[in-house]
Amino acid sequence: MPTPKAIRRRIRTVKNIQKITNAMKMVAAARLKKAQARAEAARPYARKMSELIANLAASTGAIEHPLLEAREERKVAFVVIGADRGLAGSYNVNVMHKAISAIGDREPENVKLVLVGKKAVGFFRRRPYEIVAKVEAPGSTITFGDVRRLTSQIRSMFESGQVDAVYLVYARFVTAMRQEPAVVRLLPMEKAVTGEIANVEFEFEPEPGKLLSALLPRYVDTQVYQSLVEAQASEQGARMTAMSAATKNAGEMIDTLTLAYNKARQAAITKELTEIVGGAEALR
């Protein structure tokens, strides 16, 4: 049985850990509030942009554009959005497993990866897929300038025929305790008719081809931006939940160790008293 001194050292260690996890929980909670606000604010814009492009493509008939070109999916690119840091429970693992599931049984030579975040890079480093780009996860402030550095490479790969489709893999934020890994086809853009607006005839200025040429790159930027802010909110939510659980577990461990310390201390005192009484009896 450990000595009271050894148990006391363990209690101090666990209390220090509890302080750290509680501090990390508070930081994650503060960051989550901001990240959640950005994700929720970006959703309507991203949704309307997607609807606008789909309805525009449907309303204008046979419009040709490189980003709308549907081809047989022989070579595919996956943009996998992870985190730079751990301590977020199963957040990173769930996203990576979703990516592996999306890749499926495709031949490794037909898969190209654009990885965002050190955890994504670490996961795929030893796997047989070509990593064409490694991008650090963006900080607390995500700008369209950051996004365009990523989307310009994605568009170039698709337009040049290096890949026939591009998919986004990220965690969609639902609540602080729930994040849903998602796979979304980014390119080619769907020409599906959405909403009643597709049945209305429009006059376009400038002409539809030029309008699509201007809007489609913006659409790609918007979808990638949306996935990044969703992933950021999901990461902070997962980290806050994980640190809350760690803080609670540390508290329970402290209670258990305190009880063990009291028992060990009582046993040590009882032993000392027994030895004193025994020594006194021997001197009689």
C-alpha cells in the first residue's frame, strides 16, 4: 500500500492537472463562442451562394465553364480539414476516419490530398496517397485571403484535368457536444435545379457566361471558408467537452486519492500507536 507521503504527491499532481484542464476548458469555451458565431453567420451566405449558382446554371441553359465540367471520376482530390493540436477528444480521429471512408477502395495513385492542420498531415503521412499540399490550420481569424491561397490551387488542379472531382472533408458543427464529420463535393459544381427561381426567365447583365465566370470562383471560396469556420467551431467544441470531462475525472480521482490518503494515514497512526504500546509493555 502506498505511503501517505506518496499519495499526497499524487494528489498534488492531479490537482495541477485539474487546474490545467480547467484553464483549457475556459479558453476553449471563449474561443467556441466566437467560432460558433462566425460559423452561424456564414451559413446563410454560403447556402444562398450555392442556390444562386445552381439556379443560375439551370436558368441559363447550356453554359460551359471549367468548374462546371462533369467528368468520370478517375482521379479525385480530397481536402481534409483537421486541427493543429490535439486534446480535443475524438475530433481529429473522426474526421480522418471519415476521409478514409470517403476515399474507399480507390487506387492510391488516383487520390490526391490537400491537408489542413498538422493532425491531418500526421495521420496521412505514412499512407500511400499523394499529398499535394500541406496547410496550417488557420488561426482564430479566418479571412478570404487565407482561403484564396488554398482554393486557387484546388481550382487549378480541377481546371487543368489533374483531378476529375474535389471533395471537402470536415466536421460540421452542431453543438458543443456534437460534431458531425461530413463529405461535400466541391467540384464540379452541381447543375441541379433548386427552388422555383429556376423556372423564371432572367435577363442577365453582363451575359451569363461572364457572370458565372465571376461568381464560380467566389462560390468555391465561400464553400471552403464555410467548411473552415465549421471545423474551427467543431474543434473548440470538442476540446471544451474533452477538457470538461478531464476536469471532472481529475476531481473524482482527487476524491478517491484523498480517501486513500486518510486511510493510509490512519493506518500509519494506528501502527505507530501499536508500536508505542508494545514497547511500553516490553519495558514493564
